[in-house]
Amino acid sequence: ATAKANGESGSGISVSFEGIRLSKRQRMSIYRMMLSNMSDEEKIGITARLAKEVLAGALEIDSDLRLCLEPLPQGQTPAKSDMTPEGRRREKAFAVVSDCLAVLTSPSARVGRTSTTANDADDMEEANAVTNGPSAAQLSAVRGRLLNKISKKHLIDTVVPILCRMKQILEKSRSPLLKNLMLFFVEIYKTSKAEVKELLASDPTSLAEIEFDLKQFEKSRRGPANEEEGQGAHDTDEGKEETTEE
């Protein structure tokens, strides 16, 4: 479902995993290939669709995706779900939302240039443009920064409120998806800390809780037992790969 949305967004790439069993690592490899062939505009579009149709869709009570947010039956885990129709639907929902969060967290989905070197180069280009007029590269750099601002605004105004609601539900259900969500939340907070604080300024209690939880999550990731997690968000929960496929 996640991959299929890419083609419908206008990227010209469409993949359906129906009837094909792929591991999480294999699916992420396909997603990264697809993202690498997208323009910044297409990345903004697919991010918006994933947030609206998958993440926000999972918050709808009557949605099949909602199953992955609810507590599992006693004795069941995503890695060992029951084989009833509802169990299979829950397993697929878990895979869709997990993949969605992994795609959104992936560096391949980021828009624009953010490195110090790139910013320094942009400053030099702007200085040259004053005397020589803007070049194609300079216009491209300005366009890239504009798209980056648009992407950040969407993340703050639309995605963060959805993540806050999902976080509350996943904490209550003690879902393994909370880890995937927190990985994405940490990336947003790192690049947009001031904007997140401004958004949640009217709810200082929630802001304090989120900041505390993010700090605790980062500490747990740096612990000895989690040293191998530095490979990135898309490689998390590898132990569930064979059982969370679509």
C-alpha cells in the first residue's frame, strides 16, 4: 500500500506487493530506490499522502489500519499473531504503518540541502548573484530552500499533531510501533525543535512529556544493548520482518 501510493502521486513509479512476500529490509530497499527517483516536489506530495492516508487513517476508529494501534489479544505479539481473519488484518495493518513510518524517517525522503557545506556554498552563490545575476545553479538552490521550508511547515502543522495523537494511543496499548514512531519524532525534533516547541506552546504539559520521552528514547538507543541500531530507522525491528510483510 505504501509503495503503491508513490505511483499515484505522480512519480511514475507504482509497485504492488499483493501476493509477494518480502522482508522489511527488501521492502525498504525498494522504497529507497523509489524515493531516489523522486523530485523534491514529489517527496513533499508523497509525505503529505502518507501522513493523511496512512497515519491519520490509522487514527480513524472504523479503519482497518486502526487494528495495529489497539492492544493485542492476551498472549499475542506482532511477531506471533493469530491466523484468524482479524489477526491477518492486524498483521497487514502493522506492516503498512511500520513501513510508512520507516519511509518518512528515511534520509532518502528528506527535501532540500541541510549541510553546513551546502549552506556556505549557497551564501557564496548569493554573493556572486549580486554582481553577475542569478545562475541556473543559484536559482535551483533558492528553489531547494523554498521547498525545504514548505516540507518543514507541513511536518510541523500536519504531521506532528498526528504523531502526538498516535503516541498517546500506542503508549496505552504498549505497541511495538511506538519505537518506529519515536524514531520519526526524534528526527523531526532534531531539525525543527523551535517549531515543535512553538506548536505545543499552548499545552506545556504535553510539550514537557514529549521532550522527556524523546530524551529517554535517545538514551535507550545509545545504550549497550542498542549499539547496532545506528544503521537507521528503516532497519529497526528486523526480528519482525518475516511476520510483518504485506
